[in-house]
Amino acid sequence: MAVRRAGILSGVVFGVVGLLIFGAWYGYQELPRMPGVPEAPVVGVPDGALDHQPLPAYSGAHPRVQERPPEYYPFPIAIGEIGPAETLFAGPSIYPFYCGENSVTDRQPMVDNQKGEGVPVYALDAEGNKTSDIIGYSRDCSHPTHVTYYYRSVTDGDFHPLEKADGDIDQVTVNGRAVDFVVRLETGTINRFFYAIAALRGEGESPENPSPSNWNRRLIYQFRGGVGIGRRQGDIGKGDVVERRADQLARGYAIVYSTANQTSNHYNIWLAEDTARRLKQQFSALYDEPLYTVGIGGSGGAIQQYLIAQNAPGLLDAAIPLYSYPDMVSQTIYVFDCEPLEYYFDVVDGDNPRWRNAEERSVIQGLPASNNVKNRFHLLETAATLFDGRYRDGTEGATECIQGWRGLVPLVNNPHFVHFINNYADDIARNTHWSHWEDLRSFYGADETGYANSAWDNEGVQYGLQALRDGDISMETFLELNATIGGWKAPLDQGDEKLWFLNGNLFPVQFSVWSDHNMNLGTLDRPARRSRANVDTIRGIYRSGHVFLGDVEIPIIDLRHYLDGELDMHHSLASFSSRERIRRARGHADNQLIWVSHKKYTPLDEALDTMDRWMRNIMENPQRGVAANRPVDASDQCFDSEGNVIAAGPDVWNGEWNRKARGKCMREYPIYSTPRQVAGAPITGDIFKCALQPIERALAKGVYGSASEDVAEHIVEMGRIFPSGVCNYNYPDEGRPKENLIPGTAPVTIAGHKIAPDYRLSSKGYVQEPMSKEAEQPVPVSLPGEKAASE
């Protein structure tokens, strides 16, 4: 009997193990993985490309007040020729640089050297297939300009090469007449990145001489998103423009796009602007100047629109940012809080059953959480329980930190890790410093170790402050949280990642979803050291134009689906962060509309039509400026799943964020906050390094509210946790340059007209809220315990 029981028990154990292994395998299939070694990886770089020397942070003028150099390239680029490889003003090319694919032409990049620098280029056989013979190397990944015509078929609605048409060409109506839905698509390279120009075929045109007869004279500049750290060209195909913008092409819009304007490839806004200027020159040389150029693009594509509108007025005349953020670098402020906080909930205070309810974590994280959303890492964590007890108490539901941001912090922050590392030979991959900081090292600077500086700082940040004030967490939890959370290690001290689906290992024993081995962690007895950014680093990134200051004149319709309930990273709070930056800089935000819709409906056509009326008003009455030319029926609004307007008007987005009674749209689509807002920071989300104050002064000012007595009783512990003091968010960012980066006196050009700047405050440039020692503490975006409506 004992033997039989042992056999049954053994069978049960093996069954459970089998289920866990199956779960791990299934999770592996569902998660992103490391791409394999490509046919043509980067095998060499120019001499000196990987010499990582110390470098001061950028100290020059803001790009808004800089003159751009005159263009030297004779646009247009002719068919069969290659565009410029070196940028006009964005600095020297960086290497290694991995060549992408142009699936329109299926051609290899051009040979530009025989020194083994870049990717190998192979000889072709008589049928045009690649052989194993290397004929040279491509360092800069140039492609000749090429034109292809596509038509949309009435049979299947897809786009096909025009030569395959068989009486099935669809028709559209533009400029008052019906024409064949045939699109001219031009591709090539500018500044080493692929570009595309798409427009309806005009009357009597040839590939070399396009006709604008079926163009409505309006140009869409398409921007795209993603999280990128440079060193790759990106890919291009007809789907990127022709299929993605089919509705707009059918209405007569022309579309331009470059992989330099896709942030999954890089976040250098100088490079993005440099390329956009040249691509617009290529377009205008072929088709003529447009009436106006409107930007469209989501996430990182929205960031580019806000920053280019700020840094280079006249390049974009209007913007429709989708799923927007104000900029990339200020998102790191709260995103880098995510994993240390998740580690606290899962491990440090893992015995506390409260945190196994994901929604409870919002009282500290601020970001949305839901018990109705399944953690996408659930199966992996379940399998990890076989060898790591930290995963044995699972959490019900998930947070935005997990669903939206997990895996991206290492990509942005860790110079020793990149998920596309197989695109480079081993020695190049090993000697390259990866990370967002490294991608923009000419702005952030680099320290004596040769690693780029980071702008991330959490010195003095009191995580969970508002939760303590509201009685949602105890003093003991507040102390333990802030003593143990620490910060991120210096770049030199960071190791490779232990997210097995990212680094390609088959479930290593040292599996970590938090990257805790790259954190400075502490205890109550020995509080952790916080991260301290160099002030010059922060000043450099401000001066370089990579921080959105809010100084934009052009008309903006900030459009998004409401995804907060799904814990998508594209939370709606970001639109209001941008709005508040605009208001603080200019005294108003009348040139920005915020539209939010149910995810089943996309009001892009309405946005384009509203923008067209707005732009025509500006062109007819430029002396009135932007805000005064806004159509009378154009306002903030929200839409339901059928496209019906739920509410519209100037008050629909009022809420706790601006200390007003909630409007109808805010009630329908509530916004949340961030860990830094819970810690007392303003909704603008642009304080990298807070001003510090002694804990005793914070107590005297009432910072801790009803918890003041508890804080006073634990003043010794507080002093050990915050030896340099705590944040005083009544003062601006310590790293922000003191002078006005954008004087705000020169008119901007919109659709060829000079528009006087519309500032409504007595001071110029960026304007802080009035500060005083007794100023009211910033109010979090969401009330304690408030939850998002599940989609």
C-alpha cells in the first residue's frame, strides 16, 4: 500500500511538474523573443567607433533658437540615385548601424566599402538570387530611389503591383472627379534611413515626373512609435504607408514617412527633424509645396510631433498626435519606479496578502491596475516557482507597470543588454554600449568610465506619500517601502538581464522579472542608496530640445483610444500632462484639443476634417493667430463605441487634475496618476531632480497631513532613509536651466504665414506656478482607491 501511495504521489508530482513545464513553454510562445542571427549581421565598424570616451553634457543653445545650416544636397533624388548619408546638422553617424529591409524592392544595400565595415553584400546569380560570395560591405545601408505603382483591387480590397491589374482597379473621388485608385510609392534612403512618398497617380505622369493633378494639396507627415535605442535602420514596406494610410490616400492626401521618424529605431529628435526637413524637400521638389503639412502618428510618433512643433516651428503646420506622451525622457521618471515598486510588493513585503490584489498597488503606484486583467507573465512565474520561492504567492490581476512597461526598463537603461543583439558580430555586440542614454550620449554626456550619464533621479522621493496622508498605508509600510526601494545601479555595475524570453536563454535558474540584480536594495536597518543624477546631464537634455516645455503654437488635436482599463502603457493621463505644460508655458492651451474615444471607434477622419477647417481659417486670417481661428464647433470631446459624441465643450475634461468638478468625459474616461504624483509631484511629470528640504521643515509645513504625528515619532528613521532631505515639489526641477530656453518673441510660420506668438502671461517662456513655503501640495490625479472602468 505504501509503495502504491508513493507511486501515486510521484505521479501527481510529475503531473504538476509537467503542467508547469507546459505552462513555461506556452508562455514562451506568447512572449516576444530574441530574433535569430540574420543572414547579414554587422561584422565591422570604422576605427574609433567604439572608443567610449568621457564627454560633457550638451551646453549649447536650445534648437528653437538655433539657425539650421543651408541645404547642400541638390534635391530631388533621381530614380536610381541614392540620397545623402550624412545628416545636415544632427551630427556624425554612429556605428554599428544595422541595415533593415526594403520589402518593396527586396534589394540589398549598396556597397560603400571593402574594409569589412557594416554588413556583407552578396553577389547575385543569373536569376537574381543571392549567392554566398561577398562583393563588398555596406556601412551606411544606402538604397537607390525606386518607384512602384500599386492599385487597390475591387476583388479583395488589397493593394497589388499595377502590372497585375486585370480589370479590377478600384476608383475614388478626389478634387470632384472619379479616378483610379493607383498609388505612386517612392522609396529610397535619406540620412541612412528609408523614406517613402505616396500619392495618387496623376494624369499623364511617369515614374520620373509625377503629376500632382490628383493630390488635394495637403501633406501628411507620418510618424511612428516604439521604444528604440538607435543603431539600426528599420524596415519599410508598402504596408507602412500605402495600406496604413489607404483612407487618406483615397481622399487625395499625399503621405511621407521615414524610418528615422519611427522611435523603435532611435529617439534622437535632432536626427528626426533633420530627416523630416530633407524628406519634405524631396517631396516638394517632386510635387510642389503643400498648402500645409499635418503630422499623424502614435506614441513615439506623437512625441516627435510635440517636440518638432516646439523645436522647429514651420516644419509641421498642424499635429494630430495619437496615444501621446509629452516626450520620451520624462516618461522614464515614473516608469523607472515600476520595477522597484513591483519588487517591493512581490518580494520585500511579499507576505502581505494586500499586495496580492493588484488593484491595491495603485495607492502607491498611481497607475491603473485591474483584477480582471491577467498578468501576461503569469505562466512564466508559475513555472519559476519550481526553483524560486519569490514567485509562489501569485497576484490576482495585474498593473500597468507589469502589462505596459515590463521589459522596457532594461532596454532603455541597461548598456549591456539589447534584444536585437544577434544583428551584430559577437565582438561588436560585446563592445557596444546599448541604452537610451547611450543613443543620446552627445546630449547626456558620459562620465569617466565612458558610459553615458543617466537623467534618472529619485533622491528624496517619498514613495506612497499621498497614501500615507490619506491613511491608505501605515507608517511602518511607508518607512519600509522607502528604506528598501533604493534605485538603479550605475551603468558600469549593471549585468545582463534575466528575463529569459528577452535574452534567449531557456529558463535560467536565476530568473528575474524585476531586474533586481541591477537595483540598489536596502533594509530598514540599512536603507538603500537612492539614484542621484548629475545636474549638468539634466540641463543638457533640456537644452537639446528633448524635453517638451509646452511652447507650441500650432493647432493640435491630441487623439487617443481609452485604454487605461486594459493597463495599456498609453494611458490618457499623458495628454493632460502635455496640456498642463502648454498652459504653464503660454498661459493657455487653446491650441490643443483632447479627444478620447472608445477603442472600437477611431475619429481620425473627423480630426482631419476639423484640422482642415482650422488650417483654412489660419490661412485666410493669419493675423488672428491659431487659437482665435479655431472653428467654433471644435472643442474637447469624447466618443462612444459607435462614434457618437458623449460630450463636448471646454469643461468636459475638468477633474481633480485641475481642481475642478469632474466633467462628463472625465467621468466616462477617468485618468489616473503615477508613482511620482503619489509622492507629491505635479501632473506635468517633468521634475527629474526635485529640490530638497529638511524633514523637519516638511513637517512644519504640513506635508504629511494627518500622518504628521506618526512621522514626528519616527523622525530618526526618516533621517536615515532620507539623509539629504525630502522632495519639495513647490519648486521647479533642480536640473532645469534657469534662463528662458525659448524667449518666445519671434513669430512662427504656419502654412507659409507669419503668426504672432500668443502668450497670455507677463513673463516670457516657461512660467512656473507661483511658489511659496506655504503653497498647497499638488493633488494626485485620481482619488484614493479609484479604479478604471474595465473595457
